[in-house]
Amino acid sequence: MHDTTSKLLLIHERLCKTYTCPVPFFRDLDPLSELVSSLLSHRTHNADSGRAFKTLKSRFESWTAVRDAPVADIEAAITACTWPEQKAPRIQSVLRLIDAQRGELSLDFLADLEVPAARRWLEALPGVGPKTSAAVLLFSRLRRPALPVDSHHHRVALRLQLLPAGIAVGPSHALLEAQLPPEWNAQQVYDNHEVLMMHGQQCCFYRNPACGRCPVLDLCPFGQARPHRATP
């Protein structure tokens, strides 16, 4: 087994003990709804994007209605998220493209594609990058093994040297996913994403990480190099 994969598996095992795996999936949307939700979440706190998504769903009876509504009405419905003036026309554009290419407003067909092909199809849509394509496949009821990487996950992976220094979040997706055992199912991939993210939120903070209580400190060059590692 590749050394990096061996290290990742050890990190995964320890963090799963700390944060309790398996981690329950946090929602069960159809893949098109998950796509819209993910587009709303860009550069937005989860609570705010969740509120925007809930309002959008309550004001329009279907994604067809969202596609055909005046863009100002969509913008008004999603004001809780950042940049609603940009996201409203983008969501409508994406819905129109899906309908034009598929003849219906549904992404259920992605279940029949291999994960790399499904991700390529999604990432051809405007505003859809690797994090969004992975989120649609993993978080939706499709439950496909695709790894999203958020800022917390990315920070922890850099500090643990699972990633080369300086690599951005976008290209880190392919590198981190390649380290996962190919036989892992969606739950295992989801657990890996969640425990690394939670570790970044609850211990490996951007400023003043709590290295003194880190369960993977002995595997972390960043933490080992810090002069003071006492728990705050």
C-alpha cells in the first residue's frame, strides 16, 4: 500500500474513534435539489444557504417553476445567501442547460454513470467545480463515493502533509481522493470527509490549533514543529 494511503488510513481510524463513525448523512435530497443547494452554499455559511434553499423551495412548486420565473423573484427568495444577484441567474442557467441536454429536469441518470463520468458531466455546468460535483454525488440520495474537500478538510490535510504545500482546494480533490482505498463505499468516503472537516472545526483551528489534544499529533509535521502545543 502507498505510504500516503497508509498514513491516511491511520489518521482516518483515529479520527473516526474521536468523532464516532459511521457519521449519519445529514440529508437525503434528490441530486438536482442537492445541486441547487450546493450552488447556493458557495462562500456562504451553512445556516444562511440552508435558509435560502428552504425559502426557494417554499416559494416555487417545482424546479421548472424556478427555471421559468423572473430572475428578480429568484433573487428575492435567496437573499439569505451571499451574492444572490449572481446565484439567481446561474441557477436558472443550470436548470435550462440540464433540461436542454436531458429533456427533463432530473439528475437521476447520474446513478447509471461511473463516478468520474458523472463528475465530468456535472463540472461541464457553469459554476460547478470538483467540490460541488462530489457533493451532488455523495450527499444526495445517489450516495456515490466522491470526496468533497472543504476549507477545514483542506487545512487539516495540508498540515498532516497528505497534500503538497501550497496546493489549492480545487486540485486537492483529485489528490486526496486518489489516496482512498478504491473499494471504499459512499459511507466510508463520507466518514473520511466528515471527520477531517470536524477535526478542522473542533481542534485544528485556522488560528491557535489545539495541538495538545490532537489525536493525530504524532503524525502531524505542522503540530510537531509548533513551539507550544498545550491545550488552550
